[in-house]
Amino acid sequence: MDTTRTSVNWARVCTVGELGPGEATTLDVQPPIAVFNVDGSFYAIDDTCTHETFSLAEGYLEGTQVECPLHFARFDLETGDALCAPATVGVRTYPVKTEDDEVLVDVSSRG
């Protein structure tokens, strides 16, 4: 966690029960953020594929990787790294926490 940050802005995504293992949803901000449940661990990344504009929340989840269904670019949910062509640029990741049965994403790092 970045301890130099001065403000945190946690946005509610859903309840823990509303996002089952292997599922994804989006946080309705601009640009949108995709939130994934990987076996009870939650991850948040920019929702838009960096190769072409397409929702990663609609992609195929395998472990901590998501594959864009449009041209099959893969991204690491932990680091945001682009893992294969055609994407060469990664996506931003966001801190996620669960509190009082709610999934929250820190959107304060959005530029």
C-alpha cells in the first residue's frame, strides 16, 4: 500500500454476495473500473482493454488473469501488466477491500 497518499476515496461496488467467485462487474465511473472475484479475493483494474476499446469485465477469467474477448489480449489482475499481444500497454490497478460485507475500491489514484 502506498503510504505517501494523503487521501483515500473508497467507492462501493457491491456486496460480497453479489459478486460470486469467477464473476466480474464494473464500477460505474468514467472511465469504468472492472472488479473481479477470484476465489474470494477481489481485484480491480481499468475496465477498458488497452488494445481496443472493449470491456475487460466481459472477458474470460483464468486465475488472476483476464482475457479480452475481442482479440484475446490478457492482463494480470494483480499488476495490470499486459501479458500477450495484441496488447502492449498494461492497465491501472486499484486497491480493493471488503468492509461490512461490501466490496470497496479506492478510486483516489484515478487521474
